Amino acid sequence: MKRRSAVFAGVAGLAGLAVSVPLLTAASDQAPAVAPPSPTASPEASSETRAPRTVRVMPLGASTTAGVGSSDFGGYRLPLGRLVAGHSAYAIDFVGSRAQGPMADNEHEGHPGYTVGRLRAGVDRWVAAARPDVVLLHIGLNNLNRGGDPDQAADEAEELVDRIFTLRPEVTVIMQGLVPSTPGSKDQDISEPIAAYNRRLKRIEAREQEQGRHFKFVKAPWLTPADRADASMPAELADGLHPNDSGYAKVADAFYEALEQAHAARWFG
């Protein structure tokens, strides 16, 4: 009997050990687990950290596009780049075959002295090389300053716009009119030709948009010539044709507003 009791006690002890194993396992199962990220919560977080799309912007024109008259050849591109970087949901990369200005991103397609016809002659290779998403146009002043007919200059400008869309159908083209207060560089008043030219440019907008193209005309700001400035109204033109730094800031404001409107309309970005 004593032998059977010893055996029974040993079996009971083993049974106790067997019971204790699941208890330990159950305790380990209670350790906190890391839950997988919720698939419904990730899009908002990722949208906050996603880098903005970079839009390729070609400034196309003559000396105003190049920045003549500004203190550092930044022209309107310098303040425009700062506006976009500080306030917009997209980024821009200025593109073109020329480079001027103090900023790292200083490329453009501004050719001092060029008329609209000369710009038209080069636009095929410039657009092919730069592949812009947006083209900023400021053209025609050299035509009018040399006594050119505003209607003919506007016809050439319309032809240039059509060519850009032929080369790149999905591009956005923003054309700013000529500054209405520009006196000209040859002791002449070219305000009337500029007004007539700007009216014609405005009419291009309806025609292009009827065809489904992303084209916008922007009214140019009024800039104060140096000979008309006083203490309450500082000069905003460096000479008879070109803005100074203050004037270029206003030109940039006009382009920036149009870019924001085009982006809101989902034309790019």
C-alpha cells in the first residue's frame, strides 16, 4: 500500500506540473500586442506628408522676362517663386535655355529685343527642350515700341499661342498684357497702341477656351513711371520700358493670382 501511495503521489505531482504550463502560456498571451495601422486612417496622414507636385514653368518673352530693369535680373521670376514657395499647394521649376537672377532656380526663355515674330521662330525648339507644364507669356512690347501696328502684333501673338498648344496640347498658357502706363523708350507715348493690343489679347482668351484649351489672359498692373512719381507714389518703372524691383513684384502678383486660379481649376498640378 505504501508503494501504491508513492506512485499516486508522483502522478499527482506530474499532473500539477501539467496544469501549471497552460497557466504560464495564458499569462504570456495577455502581453499587449501592437495593432496594425488602420487602412482608413493612413490616407489623411500620407496627404499631409506627401511632397507637392513640381510644375515645369517656362517664362517666355523678351527683356521683361529676362529681368532687365531689376537690380539683380531676378525680374518677376524672383518674387513669383517666393510667392509659390510660401503659399501654394504645388512647387514650380522654372525652365528654359537661359539663366539669369540670384536664385538657384533662375532659368527662363526671355530674349531681350525679340519681337513676337522672333519668339515664334524659336518656340518649337524651346518647348521641345523644356517640356513645360505652364507657359507664362509677356510679349509684344518691342513691336509697339518700334512703331508696330497693335493689330498685327496681336495676330502674331495669337499665332504664337496656337503654336504652343499644337506643340503641347495639355499645357497651360497664361498671358499677361502689357503694362498700360509704359511710356516707351523713344520719347513717344505708346499708351494707345498698348491699350489696343491688350484688348486684342483679351479676346484670345474666349477663343482658346472655347476650344477646350487652358489659356488665361491677365490684366497687367498699372506701374508709376519715374517722371510721374512723387513722395506718395514711388516710381515702379526703371526706364521707359522695364519695371524696377517694385514694379516686378506687382507683375509677379498678377501672374501668381492667375496660377492659383488655374491650379484650382485643375489645369495643372
